[in-house]
Amino acid sequence: MTIVHKTLAQIKREGGGTVDRRKLRATADADIARMIADDPDLAPDLSTLGSPLPDVCGLRRKLGLTQSAFASRIRVPLATVRNWEQGRTYPDPAAVALLTILDREPRAALRALAS
């Protein structure tokens, strides 16, 4: 796989960029690791992520709740909790804040959410 570096001006002059979605889906983690090893500038800047993502499944189990009960208590759809736990989607910043509060002050958070 060849990486072509272009400026934004070059891309605009050529009519905009396109994404080969089939090729993108076929890119494996090993391909990405190899590309980063070849050109470290391709690695994402993980320092911009802020705090680590919460362990939703671990938190839910710590609270002794089923997925359904946890979803109901924090007022999100059950599918959202499942997606978070399975890594298909990630909590938005507000949800991360709520999950952090639940992790650090579970009784107070659950009491506040119950009222």
C-alpha cells in the first residue's frame, strides 16, 4: 500500500478527496501498524483523547446491575449500553462524565438519577 502525502490545496485543486470504502474496510490492524512503523507521523495523537474511556461493563457489574437495569437507571437505550460494552460505539463526553461520577460516587449518582 502506498501513502501519498498532499496538501489541502492540492486536494481541492484536484476536485476533492475520495475514499475507497472497500479498501478501507479491508485494511487490517497489521496494515495500520506497518504504515505507522514506516511513517510515525501517521500515528494518531492519543494525547488529545483526554481521560481514558470508562469500562462500562466493569462499572455496571460493580453496581450489580444487568444491562437493562443499568440502561434504565442512567436513562439511555439498552442498545446504547450494549454498543458501549462491545466497543461498537463510545460514550460522548457527557456520558463519560456521568459514568465517571457513577464510578466514583455510585450511591449519590444513583440517588440523584432516581429522583
